[in-house]
Amino acid sequence: MPATGASRSLKARELRRFARWLVAVNLIVGAMLGLTVFHSLRTSRQIHEARARTATENLVEGLKAGIWAKLNRVDGALLSTGFRLKHIGSRGPLDLAFVKQVLAEQKSLVPEIESLWITDALGNVQPGAGVPPFQTVNLGDREYFRRVRDEAADALVVSEPTHARISKKWVLVLARRLSNLDGSFAGIVYANVAVEEFHDLFKSLSVGRQGAVTLRTESLRLVARYTPGDNGGPPPVGSANVSPELAASLKVSPAQGFFVSRTKLDNIERTNSYRRVHPFPLYVLAGLATAEFFSQWRADAAVQVALASVLMLVLLGASCGVYRSRVRQYRAQQEVSRLVDEQGLMLNNELIGILRLKAGQIMWANKAIETMFGHPLQDLVGYTTRVLCGDDEAYDRLGKAAYTHLASGSPFRAQLLLRKKNGSPIWVDASGALMADRAGESLWVMLDVTQTRLQQQEIERAALYDSLTGLPNRRLLHERLELCLHGRRRSEHLLAVAFMDLDGFKPINDTHGHETGDVVLCTVARRMQAGMRAGDTIARIGGDEFVLIFADLKGQEDCMSTLERILAVIREPIPVLGKSPCAVSASIGVAFLDEEHATACTLLATADVAMYRAKKAGGNQVCCGEAEACVV
Ligand SMILES: Nc1nc2c(ncn2[C@@H]2O[C@H](COP(=O)(O)OP(=O)(O)OP(=O)(O)O)[C@@H](O)[C@H]2O)c(=O)[nH]1
């Protein structure tokens, strides 16, 4: 069944639908995979964020406790000093030795204190250890001094980060009031805590290479900052430059909080927690770098994304493979359809007949067989090939020859003479071969070669027979003579060859025309044929020359009497249509096969010579080629 254009385009549509389906499956699987990975990564990031927050909160809680303890010890030293130096100015001149002793004792008890001093009511630092001799250091302009002096209550004052005038270091100053007996302001006792003092505490914390720990005053001025990787250079002590996220969080939650921000100092994003170091006006902050804290998460994310990508690539590759294989299948189907179409056209041609046979029975035949033999297809299919053969004998002969050949494994090829439905003969060039995939079945191809065959016969005839008289020509004469000579050697009977030439033929041509001459030649030929036996041969070898072969003579007399009869029938008047009858005679030379004349050449030559003798002798007679032969 040939594939139609419609069924082909249907298959092309199916292929496009399959491609769309594959794309859709890939998109859906890709989307699901992407969503799964996204959800998994978001969840694990949230877990990491929660862990980061907990870690920074734990860090900052520890810091807060450490700083509180430090400053509490410093404040304790201030309180003790204040207590021991209470009203000391009211009892007369200052006992500097005692003051120095007290300050030294307290300082030695609290290692965090870088220096411990008192001032008078004007802010002049009383001379002591670390103060250059003959030099007056006045703190009256210091903000913490004014606050201690101006606040009536005996409260601890913590300064902003201050550059110390004596040690030249950045310090945090803790100060308390000294009073006279009447309660008036006598000066301050203050302790400088170097900002480096906090670094030791900060260093003990594990914040990674890019983490940061910071101490700020209530006004957010930087007191100390520590980053293990020393990111961003030396800390700008005293600077109040903070991230907007910290400022916003403090507004909402002044005591403690959590925020994520990118630090301007080193441009590193961190997850931070902060705590107020109550009762001190200080904030501690601990931050873990997002990049570090999320490095594991990032590695996990990279692995998950890579796995998902590989999975997607594998799916894509498999889809491409499946699609390509479907395309190949589609192309193969197209090719098969094309071949089926071509085969259909070939099978249904009008020229070459095709038959499929099984055990001599016609299983299938094409239109050309119908045309060639004239049998309708329904009269062929299901019947044996006997209907195509002339008779049972021809059918059996053909069957034996063909199937013996096919059984040997080689195809059969022959020109066969078969019969049409109307009984007329038909020559076919037939070729048959066993079908490999169908047991016992054979395929036959037939071409009508009747015309070729007839033309061939005509050509063969023209080569062997005289076109005017229909008698054998010189070539066939020689073949037959050789054949006779070959058979004669085993025969007892006599063989003779007679050479005959008409007498007076030329004048007939000249007088009555060539057509009349032709009539005379044909009449003479017919008469001679009528007077000879079936096994004898009469041939025309030239204009008015004939040769006769007598193959089965009982004796020379038998031959001579026949030739005499021939001379007689030739002499009879020959009627010519519309003209007066013509008359001719003949001169005949005959040679008999014997030891001396044993070949065709010698026989013909002898007969020829004898014929000339007959003609010289006046014609209309037979001369024998042997010496003793008599002229009849
Ligand atoms: N009509 C006709 N004439 C032919 C044909 N072939 C040859 N001839 C003629 O036959 C004649 C033969 O010549 P000759 O053998 O001399 O004829 P003839 O008159 O019988 O002479 P002799 O044989 O000597 O007796 C020639 O005139 C040829 O032209 C032919 O096929 N048809």
C-alpha cells in the first residue's frame, strides 16, 4: 500500500508533537528541579542565618560580661580611692605621699587601669607617677571633668574615647567625684583604661578571619575594634560613623539587637549582634562575616546546583538522543514510504510483467501481465501458469526446466514461447528467482519480445534464403551440403549435386522486362521443388543459376530420371500475366559422390564443369560430371 502525502504529513506532525512534548517535559522537570533546589537552599540558608545570629548573640553576651567585669573592677578602684581620700583636702595641705600610696595601691590591684589620678577642683592633676616634674596638667576643659563637677550625685562618669594628655594614648576615662567636708566639689578621681586593654578580651573570641568585635560608647563613638584579619587598617577611634542598619536597629531596640550590614571600613558584610553593657554607657558588637559563615552553605549550594545542572544536562542529553532516534526512525519510515511508492510504480507498469508464484500457482500478478496475455487478473490469480502455456507438454517442460534451475539456487532466465488468451503465440524473456524471505515462492519478471523475435527470424531467414524465390541461398546450400556429406559417410545411399543454369533467360529480361524475368525464375523454382523429394535441397545461388542436392538416391539412374523430369517441367511455357507465355530451358551438370569427389567444393566444381559442357552442347540437357557420363 503506497504511503500517501497525507499520511507522511501526519507523521511529520507526530514528530513535531513529540518534540514539543519533550521540550515540555524538560521544562517541567527543570522547573521542579529548580524549585526543589531553591527551596532546599533557602531553608538551609535560613538555618545558617539562625545559627549565625545565635553565634553572634552568644559572642556578644560573653563580651558584655567580660567588659562589665573589667569596668566594674575599675569602678571599684575609683570607689575605694574616693573613700580613702575622702575629705582629704579639708584637713589641710594635701598629703601627696599618702595620695600617691593610695593611688599606687589601687592601681596595682586592678591591672586594667593604665593610670589612676586625682585632680583638684580646678581640674589640675596632682603630681604623681607618670607626670613630668614641674609640669601642670589641667583637665578642666575635659567633658567628663565638667560632668563629674556639675552633677551633684556621686555617679560614675564614663568619657567618650579620649586622647590622654599624659600617656598620649587613646583611653576610656572612668571618673568619680571627690568632695570636701561641706560637700563641695574637691576634684575628681579618674582612671584611664587604654583602648588596647579591650583587645585582649576581643582576641580570645573566635570570630573567623573576617569577623569583627567592636566597643562603642552610648553616642556610638568607636572605642576599640578588633578584626583577626586586620581588615580595613587601624580603627578610627572616636569616629561615630556607623551603618544605617545599626542606627535603625538601635532606635527600635536600644538594649540589644541583631542586624546584617556591610561595614564601611572594610566593605565586608557581616551578621551582627549588639548589647548595651549596662550600667555603663557602652555597646559591644560582635559580627561574623557572611562570606565566611556561609562558605559551607555556599559550597553545599554549589554542589546542589552542580548536581541539578548535571541532572538537567543528562535529561537534556537523553531527550536529544531520544529525539534524534525518533528523527532517524521518521526518516527511515519516509524512505520506506518512498521505496514503497517507487515499487508500486514499478510493479504497476504497463511494460514489464511481474508474477509471484508458489508451486506453479499464481499468487499475484501485475497489470502488465494482464495486458501481455489478455487474461483478466481474476482469471490468473489462484490458477496455475498452465493458462499461459500452449499445452500440457509445454507446461511440464517449462516447469521442470525452471524449477530444477531455481532449486539449484541460481535464477532462471530464458526466452519462452507462451500463449495469449486468444491462442496467439507470445515470446517472453522471462527471469525468475526464489524469494529468500518466502519459502517456496518465486518472483518472475517477463518482457514481451515477440516483435524482436520475429525480426530476428526475418534477419536469419534473409541470411539463408533467396528473397525472390524463397529457396535456400548459397550459404544454406553449403551448410546443407556439408551436413549431407557428413551423414553420407555412414550411409549406403548415393549423393548427387546438380548445377543448373537457364538457357535464354537474358532475352526474356531484355524483351519482357525484369518483372517477367522474376516471374519466370519463381515459376521455375516452384516447378523444380514440386519435382523433388522432401529430403532433397534446391538452392538459388545466382541470377538464373540453381544447385540441387539429392541426398538419398538409390542409384545414378534415379537421379538422371529426376533431372530429366525437371528439364521437362522447365521447358513448359510459363504464363505471364497480361503477356504472352515465356519459354526457357536449362543446362544441368551433375556430380556423384565418390572417392574423387568427396568434398563440397569438388562436387560443385565438377557439376559446374558438367553444366558448361551441357550448355556448350546446345543446352536443354543433363551432363554427368564423370568421364563415362552420358549426355541425356
Ligand atoms: N529478372 C531477373 N533477372 C536477373 C536476376 N538476376 C540476374 N538476372 C539476369 O539474368 C541474366 C543472366 O544472364 P545469362 O546467364 O547470360 O543469361 P542467358 O541468356 O541464359 O545466357 P546463358 O546462361 O549463357 O544461356 C542477366 O541478364 C541478369 O541481369 C533476377 O533476380 N531477376
